[in-house]
Amino acid sequence: MKRVIMFAAAAATALSLAACQKKDEAANPADPGTSNEAVNAAQDAASAAVGATSAATVGQVSTDAFVTNAAISDMYEIQAGQIAQKKGQSAGVKDFGKMMVTDHTAMTNEMKPLITAAGKTAPTGLDERRKGLIDNLNAAPAADFDKTYLAQQEAAHNEALTLMQGYADNGDDAGLKAAAGKAVPKIQAHLDRVKQLQAAPAAPAKK
């Protein structure tokens, strides 16, 4: 556990440093574009590491942490999916973004009464980590958008899969445990689709 906590702290530090570097470059744009894209990619990678560690530890056993992370995960997926529908360069990415909005809205609605029954309150907005991911999606150049979005989606669904499977196995609220178990195959299907899109030649989006 100590090693996991140390890894999480290191990843969080990397995430903070990437954010600070991005602010510095925005204030002093010596080489706009390429440098910012590299920093954004590093920030996304650090975010993935932090999320994976959180989902594999406290999110699996703490109902409060599970509720917070599940709700924010859905909010992020909905917002990212809306951006993908507008900025996606391929038909597959646009269609996947639409599916994310539909599926994660449904998952949110299914969770709401169970969260209330558990005596918990879900957050109503994104955390700083997911806000950073959304900012990076909005900032991604058109030519790089699909790659950036799919990389974020692979990390996000791996994190969500770990969170849901872990709480389904170890959580202490029966209703939320059942919902987490029900969500696992859907999240796995989403992850499988992401990997298909990453591997396949991109079909251009319809104008």
C-alpha cells in the first residue's frame, strides 16, 4: 500500500508540473503548438496514472470514493463525447462520442437513486483532473483530435473498469455493488471499441 501511495503522489506531482508548464508556455509562447501539445499529452498521461491508482485503491472499498469517482467519470465521458461529436475527424470517433453521451447519461440516471438510497451525495461538477482532460480535448488541433480523444478514452475506460469491478467485488453497499457489476460489461465493450478505433484506418466523417 505504501508503494501505491508513493506512486499516486508522484503521478499527482507530474500532473501538477505539467499544468504549471502549460501555464508558463501560455504566458511565454516561444514555440506555440508543438510544445503545448507535448505538455498536454504528458498531462493526460499523468492523469491516467493518478486515476488508475485511485480506482485500484480507495475507489474499490470506500463508498464515498466510489460514488465521487463514478459520477465524475460519467460527467467527463458525457462532456468529452459532446466535444468528439463536434471535433471528431472520423465517422467512428463521432459515432463513439455520441454513444458515450447516450450510455453514460443512462448510467448516471441508473446510479442516482442508488446513491441517494446509500445516503451519499454525488458531485455536480468535474474535478481538476478531468477539467484538464476536457481542456486538452478542446485545445487539440483537428489533425490530432482523434488520437488525443481515443488515448484519453482508453485510459478513462481502463480506470472505470478497475473502479467498477473493484467495487462490485469489495464494496459495502448492496445496491451500488449490483450497479457496478452491471456496468462492467458495458464499460468493457466501450474499451474494446476504443481499441478497434485505434487500430483501424480512419473513415472520414460525413460532411
